[in-house]
Amino acid sequence: MEQLHTYIHDAMKTTFTLRLRGSDKSLCDSVAQAAITLIDEIEHSLSRYIEGSEAWQINHMQAGETLILSDLCYECLQYALHAYVQTDGLFDITLGTQIEHRKNAHDGVAPALCGQLMVDPDRPAIHCAEPGREIDLGGIGKGFALDKMRSVIEEMGIESALLSAGASTQLAFGEEAWEIELRGDNDTLKLSLQNQALSASGTSIQGSHIISPRDSHTNYQFPRLWLTHSSATMADAFSTAVLLMNEGESAQITGSIDAIYFEKDGAISSL
């Protein structure tokens, strides 16, 4: 008889929770360990805060330098570029200096954007044409980790699971649906998540930490929103971008997203 086995691991400045359905606990234990090992590998590649990581190396490149990337880092950057195009530039991973300025509440005007990085379209490499740009993969890395974990977990024989990266992003797969509750300040909404990812974004926990590449005085359409997508990677990225969109833009992007839920005036509604 299948049972639910739960595993917890801290990484990427959040807590990952793996809920695996299976009748063989020893298999679930092995699968969870493999997934956790993968989480750590991804963090040590994508975190700009770990000295020597690929993201750290990218942020220290000089003009004319080329960095050969791991397949993991290259794939994540390609997803980020896709999200950049799909959101008309609102999802931009090269705002690292401005994000750091906002998060640390530095006084004065945020540093001006400068520099140019180019991802090689033909091989896993990135080129620095001009130094100054710093990447921050915090808006896509957790979702990317969930998608990569799903592949490993399914390959190892687990057919149903709910994977969570804190309150940021969740990914459900398998024949059984998982009940998820969206929690606002004064309202809740229950969803049934099946072979889908759910990602949340907002200002209630970390404040106005999401930077708009268009305007230094960021205006958020909603204080909190959630969206569903078949890919946890893209759900993570889109939830960041939609928060910055105006009403017309968010209505247009719904073709790329399964559903959008938002909190406004104390109530949670769907777009």
C-alpha cells in the first residue's frame, strides 16, 4: 500500500519539502537523497552568494572573457532568456546590482545598469562583452531545481510527488491531485494541483524586493499573486514578471500560463 514519505532540506535560502508517494520506504529514502544531492549541486552552481559558483564567476568576468558552463547552469540561463522574451523584458536576471541595493536598503539612487553578457547559442558558454552586469537567478532557480528533481525522482521509479521550495514554488506530478491552499491576509482559496506547478510572488514577506527593469520606482499591480504552469521553472519566472505588469499586459500573457490568482482588497480572485 502506498504511503506518504516526507523529506526536508534547507538550501537556496529556503526549505525544500519532498512528499513522495510509494510503498517501498527504502526506495523513497534513496530517491530523496538523490534529489537532495541534486538541489545542493544546483545551488552551488546558481547561487551568486557562493564564492566560486558559476553565477559568482559570471559576475566577476572581465571584458573579452568566456566562461564554459555546466549543463545545469547553461540550461537555467536558456530558460531565463526565454522568460525574458516572453515577458517583454520584465523578467531580467541581470539586475543583480540593483536587487542588492534594494534588499540591503542602501541610501541613494540604485547603481545604473551597465555591461553586457552574451549566452552562446551553440555551446554551454557565456561571453562578457563589457563588465558590469551581475546575474541573480533567485527568480527562477527554485523552480528550475524542482523541475530537475522531478526528472530524477521519476527516473528512479516514484510516480507521484509534491515538491515544494518554501512558499515560493510547488510542483505536483502523478495521477493523484494534491490539495493546495492559497493564503492571503484575510482570505484563502483551495486549489487542486495535478501535473502542474504553482508559484507565488508578492511584497508581504520580503517587501518591495522585485525590481522592474523599466522603472526604478516599482509599482506592483497586486500585493500578492499565484500562478500555475506546467513548468515550475517558468511558473517561478512568470510570477515575478506578472507582479510588475499592468492589467493589460497580464491579460495578454495568460495564453502562456494556466491560471493566475491574485489578492486585492482583502480577497483572492482569478484573473
